[in-house]
Amino acid sequence: MISFFRFKRIFLKFAALLYLTIFLINCELYGKIGTNDENIQGALPALLRGEWVFIQPGLTTAAERYVIDETVIQYGYGDGESQYDFKGDIRFVSNYSEDSGVIIIEYTDTERPSYPGYNGNSFFGIYYRNLKTNTVQLANSINLADLSAPDTATLEEAIAKFTRFRMGSFVDWSVVQHQSRVQK
């Protein structure tokens, strides 16, 4: 028969080992999350290059349009009542997976945003996910808390701001439509 003190000593050793194991697993997971939250420079996926449109039901022309090449993104939105446009040079790309990431652009001097609330800053994040051969979800970032523009003054600020784990502060994927590739 095991004495109470021996049982207590075995139990405490087991509890300490279990605690240490859980602690190390959490450290490993935290380390991965910490690493994943940083934007790591990547290349623009070749599959993302091209023209992407979303045609709103009831309209005959594209309600939302992105034209993406190796160095530039052009964006246009029009619903018959409102029209928003901008163009930017691609300054940074971070790929979170094979089908998702963020593209940070610097607005061109001649084609800065025309949407209400634009704050005059130069750098902006465009998130993408569910990238397939003929469809993708592209989303311009917006401060969801107050619907203001999240543009930044510097590229370094934008890289720190538009991360994978802050994506939920700027994009509500439940309202982002899939854009279709324009076949040429």
C-alpha cells in the first residue's frame, strides 16, 4: 500500500511535469503566432495578376474592379450613385498562405483615393484570400471601429499595421464578395 506522503510526492511530480508540458506547448504555439503576426516580405503571387471584377446584381457594369500587375494596383468602384478610384505602386507583399496575404501600396501622386474620409496619407493595405484560378476575395482595409481610412504616412507604419492578426480590425470577410477574373 502506498503511503499518503509518497502518493502526494508522486502526484506533485506528475502535476509539475504536466504543467511544464502545457507550458512548453503554449510557448511553442505563442512563438508561432508571434512569428506569423509579423509581415514577412514575399512576392506578389502570379495568380493574382490580372483584372478582377464583382458585378453587383442589377448592374450591367462592374461595381468593383481591381487591375493588378507586377508593380501597380488600380481600383475602381461604382454603383451608379457613387464612384471611388485610386491607383498605387506595390511596395510590400506578405503572403500568409498560398491563397491569402496583404499587399501594401503607395498611392500615386496623380490617382489618390476619391472616397470620403481619405486622410491624405500615402500607404494602404489591401488584403486577399481564397485565391483560386478564376476567383479571389480582395478587400480594401477600413477601420471597422469607426469606418475611417486606415492609411499610414510611411511604409514602415503600414507594414506594422496591416498584419495577419490585425486583419479583423480592417476587413469584415462576411461582406466581401468574390471577384471574378476577367478572361481576355
